[in-house]
Amino acid sequence: MSEALQISKEKLISDLSQGVADSEELLKLTADEVSASAVELRKRVMDRIQQAKSELHHLQQATVEKAKAAGHATDEFVHENPWKSIGIAAGLGLVVGLLISRR
């Protein structure tokens, strides 16, 4: 998984968490409204908040599982191909060094 995609997922999770927290706060602030429509609206919003929390939890689990799988795959590759891994790391280090030295 690319780093940009991982950052996007983390931002999405953060934004969703903040949205859920804001919605819960809004519901607390309007708790004194007792009209039938307000009660029904609060019930629907609470149901959606619970659904969003559940989906957020599943998204976090999936992200963690994919990160662990990528880590295990990398670990296996390095153990099975130590010299190739050293060569790749050295090549990347050389490229980064050349790019830094140009500045």
C-alpha cells in the first residue's frame, strides 16, 4: 500500500472520528428539545452515529490487517533474499544520497 494512500486512510479515519464526536456533542446540546420530530431526529442521528462507529472500527481493523500483512511479506522477502534486499537498500541509499547532494 502506498504511503499517500495510507495517509489518506488515516486522515479519513480521523475526519470520521471527529464527525462522530461533533454529532454526539450536537445531540447532547439539543437534549432538552422534546418535540416528537426532535426525538425522532435524535434517534435517527444516533442510529447513524452507531453505524458510522461500526464502519470506522471495521476500516481501522482492515487497515491494521493490511499493514501487518505488508510487514510480514517484507520480512519474508528479506529473510528469503538477504543479498537482494541489501542491494535494493544500497541502491535506494545511493539514489537518495545523490538527490540530497544536488541541493
